[in-house]
Amino acid sequence: MIRFYFGIFLIISVVNADIYFHFPPGSNNRVNERTANRANAQNAFDSQNNNKGGYNVPDATNQAYGTNSSLQYYLKFFQSGATGKTILRFVWTNQHGCGGNEETNPTKQTCDLILQYMCQDGDINENDLDKFRNGVETSPQTYTPEKTSDAAGKLADVKTTRRLHESWNYYDRCHNRERNKGLFIADQTLQGNTAIYTRQDSAGTKYGYECPEERDYWPYISPWADIAILTSNTSRCSFYQQESFNVKPRHDCIETRNGIRTSTKFNNEVNCTSQGGKWLLLYSYLEKAPGYTTQVSCEKASSSRYQYKWAIPHDTITVKEECLVLHPQQDLSCLQAPWSRSNYLGLKSDAEPLSYDWTIPSFPSNKIKRCIARIRYNISTFDYDLYNINSTSNGKVKSPVKNDPVVIVDDGIQLQINLNTDQTGRTFQDRTHIFEILPRPNGINDNENIYNWNMLGKRGNIVQTYPAVEYDFTPRNLQINRNDLIHIQWSGSNTHHNEGNSDGQAGADGQGEEGTDRSNLVEIRNRDENYPYPYEQTTFWKNVKVRWSPMDKSNDNIRKDDLALYFASSGYYRCQRAVDCTGINNLYTVETQTTKLDSLLKKAPASFEGALLQANPGTYHMMCTRNNNFSNRAQKGTLIVT
Ligand SMILES: *[C@@H]1O[C@H](CO)[C@@H](O)[C@H](O)[C@H]1NC(C)=O
Ligand SMILES: *[C@@H]1O[C@H](CO)[C@@H](O)[C@H](O)[C@H]1NC(C)=O
Ligand SMILES: *[C@@H]1O[C@H](CO)[C@@H](O)[C@H](O)[C@H]1NC(C)=O
Ligand SMILES: *[C@@H]1O[C@H](CO)[C@@H](O)[C@H](O)[C@H]1NC(C)=O
Ligand SMILES: *[C@@H]1O[C@H](CO)[C@@H](O)[C@H](O)[C@H]1NC(C)=O
Ligand SMILES: *[C@@H]1O[C@H](CO)[C@@H](O)[C@H](O)[C@H]1NC(C)=O
């Protein structure tokens, strides 16, 4: 019989886990390295993931973008309409499990998955130092604390060749602001007193311009807007939905120099105002509406869909009110986390991927947005009351958990519990590369639903890609209504060589040019077959209408056989005959292309903008000819239109 001596609950928590986005592809801090392991874990954010895993920045062409960021590909998604939704399915794997019914199938930890995004306007100036960038090199942005002025420091630090998500000013404020001393830090000794030092990052290590205190805690004044919280305990949902920074503005201390906001030491009202700072309410926002320049005109623009608010934005520099469109309340959902088991980077219990269907926001400005999404995976032990614990339990004596304690469960035997107090509540993270949210094209109505149908995975066999995944369609089965639209698109890289220094087998097995991702889409009769239909026997292409395509021609002028050719060649060809493709399209015909497409798509671009299609009812099976290799890899998907 086991006796408990110290009144310690022996709930052992294995705190080593990872989270990886698979669609849209997550970077895990990768840029374009040809190695299996990422080159720099501090590139932009603290993932706490293993070094292997993640996807390189997509290439727009059949060449690696090298040092030219204009040759990177941004996945493109159309925004939602007034009533028509655009659905983007986020797909990920989380290693330690989540979800589960406490009564019949308890989880081994309590957890939350928090999906977030941030956007900026697509027309931001190329030289703007706040412009989001994927980077063309793997080194992180630098930060120099001793600076003559904020502007000089920012100019000296920010490199346009490196990944940039959060802004320099945001990190500068985090670096100088006193940390929240009410937080539980267990028995950890933090090496400093500002918000860059946390229980999980006691040394204040810098990851891009991410603020460690923001990273580890929620809610927080942050550039990230909440999309969804998937939790093991849905009784906390009303708390999350009320406390989200999306809907609840927060006070912050604002100090200025020559009228321009600068960083401050103070994080509470008393210290702030007694030292000449202003304690102001800051707002998160869907977007700014700079066309409205007075409170009256701004707030009059409110409708049943959007609340316009004359207020100070969280990222203010001028410390003046601006016209903000607030996040609609329904933009934040809180649900039971999908059930997944511990010690496994894989599927949920119904053998489908862990996923969340995001209804992409609708921006009233109808502007192009550049965006990044992030998934945070928060796991905690139940060795203490994690919802109420605070700084009164800090320190070697009072902390309810200690590093690797030795416990006595029976006389004469001492057992070590493996537990790091910097990890007993732990956050993992992954982020996408930059993607774009576009206004709906002409002819697409506000009440039409758009479903994104994409490819996931990267180059390599099952061992080499791990913990990423091999190529497949996402969703594998897409079921929609005849009135709905399908947006087919894929992205890939030319630098997935996965060489050397891996945690497993290195290399890039697969078909076609070494290290390259390619996809295409052809129709097959059944999913257990591998020969595609010749065009004459296809049903899909004859049953679809093109509602939008990036081809510079009227949707009505696209021949059905040319549409099939466009998808089968990943956009290398747009037409068979030169006469059917005029203008810019004339470069992309079987008759005019001087080098013909090879059978393994080496010459085709790695990423493909696709088209927006509408199909008649039917069941359509699809395959990618290049990566599908019977007995090795099945890249097949099915569209069911009812
Ligand atoms: C980068 O790529 C763009 C797009 O193809 C091209 O216009 C530009 O000339 C390239 N820049 C350099 C420096 O090669
Ligand atoms: C994640 O964990 C941190 C630290 O335990 C906690 O402050 C935060 O509220 C959690 N976030 C969510 C959404 O549960
Ligand atoms: C779930 O959350 C509620 C509300 O915060 C809390 O009272 C309860 O203890 C939690 N249950 C579990 C199993 O975490
Ligand atoms: C602000 O005030 C608190 C007490 O409320 C104090 O503990 C803290 O050190 C002060 N911070 C600064 C930066 O002065
Ligand atoms: C910290 O937790 C203790 C015990 O739950 C509670 O009495 C106290 O009010 C809390 N302190 C703060 C600052 O929240
Ligand atoms: C299909 O995969 C197998 C196993 O990796 C490989 O031996 C074979 O060469 C592949 N087929 C082609 C055409 O690449």
C-alpha cells in the first residue's frame, strides 16, 4: 500500500510537449534553412518546441526565394461577407493531449489552446520598420537597451531582412516595464524585474520582439486578437469571453517624450500618475477607420454589425484618440478542446486532425490585410489551485511545488518526481507565416460561404517530415452545399532538404527535384485508385463554374479543359491554345511556353493561387499525381457537394 507522507498529491505531470501548426503551415521559427532542425529557436517567438519540425516560408516560383522576399508566397484568403462565412481550417498537432471528460476519461493535465491573429494594412510602406516580414535570414531582430532615442534605437536595430512580427516599440515597452509582481513564480529566482522575466523565462531570453510576460499569461494588452479558446474546462468560458482583450479594454501607463509615446517603468496607476505618467484605457481593435476624424462622425458610423469607437488604440504612438472598429463579440469562441491523448503528436479520437474552423473576419474597409496567426498551448498541473494561486505562494519555502522533489511513498524508498517549476504551467506556441486576407472579389456576394481547400505537409518520408506531416489534402473530405464556393490553393517551398543534424532520419525522399514541394490536382474515379481520369471522363471540371481566378480574363471565357490543365500543371499552363489566352495569360500556354512542363512538375511553381469555384452536386475524388506514390504516400481528397 502506498502511503502519502508529505500530503503531496502525487499527480505526476510530464511537462514536455510541443505544438505544431500544419495548416496554414507553422514556421516553428524556420525561415528557409535546408536543415532538418531549425537554425534559430529565438528567431521570432518562444515555441518551446523541438528543433525539428515546422515549414519554411513558401516560395512563389519554382526557385528558392533566396534573398528576395518578393519571391515569397503569401497564402490568400477572402474575408467573410455580411452573412456569408469564409472558413479556414486550422490544423495542428499537440503532443501532450487536451480535452476529455473529467468524469469518464480524465486528462493528464488541464489545458487551453488559444488561437490568435494580428493583421496590418496591406498597403503599409515597404520601408516601414513595423512592416510584418517573414525574413530572408534566420537571425532574430536585435534590441539595444542603451539608446539615444527610441527612433534611433529602432532604426539601428530593425533589419528588413529578418522576420518581424511584434514591433520594436512593443518589445521596448516590455523590456522596460516592471513585471507583474502578483504572479505566481513558484521557487524560481527571476534575473530581473521587468516584463521580460517570467517563471518560464527567468533569464529574460529574447525571442524576436515577443514579450515574455504576454506570451506566458492571458489576458494581456497585446497586438494579438483572440480567435478561439479551446479548453479542457468549459465552465471557464464565460470568464474567457468577458476578459479577452478583444472586448475588454485595459489601462496602461503612458509616458511621452515630445508628445510621442515612449516606454515606461510603471505598471500600476499609483506609480504611473505620481511620476507624471497618464493611466489611460487602451483598446484592441479589428481595424482603424482613419476616415473618421471626430468622435461624433466616428461613433455615428456604428451599425448592428460593427461598433465604431473613438478611443486610444493599444499600439498608440501619438497618444490621441482615433476611430477604431471594435472586434465583434461573436468573433471569439470558446469550446471544449478536441480530445487528444498524451505522448502523441497526432489525430483526435475520430482519427481526424485536431482542427478549428475559423470564420475569417470581415473588415469594413475592404482593404487587403497582411496577417499572422498563432496557436498557444497552455498546460498546467493540478498540484496546486492554478486558478487562484498568486505571488503569496512564491519562494523556496512557500511554493507548493519544488524542482525535482524526492518523495517517500513507503518506508525506506525515496522516489524522484521529475518536475521543473518553470514548467508546471507551461505554454507552447507556433505561428504561421504571413498570409493575406483579401476583400471579396467582384461578383462574389456577401451572403455566399467560401470554404478553403488546401494541401498540407512537406517534402520527405514519414520519418524525415516528423513532427510535421506528409502531403495530404486539408480537409481530406470537404462537404459543402451547392451554393457554397470552394477556394482551392496550395503553398510549398523549394528548400525542404531536411539535411543533417536531425532528431531522426534526415533527408528529403519523394518525387521530383530534391527539397522541393509541388502539388497539383487531377480527378480520379475512386480514392483507392491511382490512375487519374483523362479529361474526357472527368465529371468535376464539367460541373464547375469559375467564380474568380487570378487569370486576367473573364471567368466565362475559361474553357473547362483549360481549367483542368491549370490545376493539373499547378498554374504552369493556363491554356492549351495561344488563341484562348491573350494578354499576360499568353505566356502560359502549351503553344507558347518554350520549355514544356516535366512530368514531375519541377518547372511548376511551388505555390499556386488556384481559383474560387462553385460545383454542382456530386462526389469528386482528387489526387496529386506527383506526391502520391502507392504504398508510400496518398495525397488524395474528396469534395462532396450536396
Ligand atoms: C525580386 O523579385 C521581384 C519579383 O520577381 C523582381 O521584380 C525583382 O527584380 C527581384 N529583385 C532582385 C534584387 O532580384
Ligand atoms: C495560461 O496559463 C497562464 C499561466 O498559468 C494563465 O495565466 C493563463 O490565464 C492561461 N491562459 C488561458 C487562456 O488559460
Ligand atoms: C473548472 O473551472 C471552474 C471555474 O473556474 C472551477 O471551479 C473548477 O474547479 C474547474 N474544474 C476543473 C476540473 O478544473
Ligand atoms: C510601484 O509600486 C509598487 C507598489 O505598489 C512597488 O512594489 C514597485 O516597486 C513600484 N515600481 C516602480 C517601478 O517604481
Ligand atoms: C493571493 O491568494 C491568496 C490566497 O488565495 C488571497 O488571499 C490573496 O488575496 C491573493 N492576493 C492577491 C494579490 O491576489
Ligand atoms: C515511390 O516510393 C518508393 C519508396 O520510397 C521509391 O522507392 C520509388 O522510387 C518511388 N517512386 C518514384 C517514381 O519515385
